[in-house]
Amino acid sequence: MHDPELCKMLVPLATQANASRELRALTLDLLTGVSDELATASMTAILRAESVRKDAAYPLYLQRLGAQTAPTDEAFELVESVFAEAQAHADDDALFASAYTLGAMAQETEAGSAQETRVVTRLRASLANTKKPDTIAHHVRALGNVGRDTVLEDVRRLSDHDDSEVRKAVATALGGIPSNSAERELLALVGDTAPGVQREAILSLYRREVGPEVLSELNRSIQSGVAEANVPYLLDVLKRLRKADPQGVTQTLDTLLAGALSREQRHIVEAMRNG
């Protein structure tokens, strides 16, 4: 797949008018697996083609560019144009797909790059112009894809939004921003009243592979209670930390046991505490 001629041969294969969705998806997946500028150029050529742009699955195709580790200026130009057209035509599917893709592509550039700055500016402006919770949530996740402190304040300021889906998106986005400030916000969201927000905050902490320094704040956050469905996810986090700080983990388990648990979950937590 690193053969230039082979990459070029895939372009007419996927852009022919009668190409199936399965063929287009497979071709783009093959190119995504290469992740170099040549493959990105071929993907961009496919995604520029009018026959592909008319395909109802285009938003799904487009997001594959976000998995490339070598985004080109031409790729940014294409996705930004899709984003602008989606805004103009109120096409939510294309808007959200291009927003996610722009965020992921920006993460692959150097911090502070012109592309990152342009993408963040676009996403901020679009976010500022919407009041719909669903649209806000998608923009927050797209900003989270950038994965840098540049977007931390944009995400963090929505952590107390009235809509739980927005707060859930905040928890997802914070999970991808590698800073202590993002981590503190996640720990606070573990104590959210909405089970879905709690779960996403806990899962984000797990994905970040947090260290035992979070235990004190985590203990405080769960004092107001953890939804029963989220207890297993929390235990997964604590299992990772037990070797590093057994006493801190035991204290957190005691906090869980002081809350309302089903008999089955109480048995599981007690077994872990006494094990």
C-alpha cells in the first residue's frame, strides 16, 4: 500500500459512479491503514469526487480522514469546505462529521500550528452560534478531539450546563485533554447527578490511566452517591490504583459501602475491600 501507483489506482475504483458503499468504505479503510501523505492525498481525491460527495454515506466516509496521522493542507481545505457548506445548508450529519474530523486532524499537527488555530476558531464560532443541546454536545466532543489545553476552557465552561447530554460530552472531551486541570474537572463530574455523566467521567478517568493522586478527590466526589450501574466502572479504576495506594483505595471502597448499594454490589465491593 506504500506503492504510489497502487494508491492512485484506488482513486478511480472508489469514485466511479456505480461504486457500492461497501467498495468505497473498504477502499478508504485500506488507505486509512497506511497513514502517510500519499494515502491522505488519495483519500482526499476520493472525497472530493462529485460521485462520492453525493453518496448518502459521505459523512461516514469523511470521518476516516480523522484517523490519518499525516493530514495535508489539501485535506484540511476539503474538510473545512464541507464544514462551511454544512453550516450554510443546516446539514447536521455533515456538520458533525466534519467537526469531529477537523478536531482529530488538528491533533495530528504541531501544537499551535496554523491548522490547529484555524480549526479551533471555526469550532468556537460555530459553538457560539447554537443553543441546541445536541449541537453543543457534538461541538464539545469535536473540540475534545483537538486534545490540547487550547480548548480546555471552551470545554470546561460547559461542565455545569443544564442538559446532561452536554455535560456527558464535556466528560468525553476532557478525557482527551492531557492536563491536570482537565483531570480535576473530570473528578468533579464523577459526582454529577446524572448517571450518564458519572459513567462517562469514570470511563474517561480509566482511559487516562490516572494515578493514585486522584483518590482523595475521587473519594469526595462519590460521597453524594454513585449510580448502581456505574459501580463496576469505578471498581475498574480502583483496581488499577490498588497496588500504588492500597489504603487510599480502601477508603474509597468504604465510601462506596456507606452509600446505597444493592445486595449483590455490596457483596462485590466488600469482597474487593477484604481481598
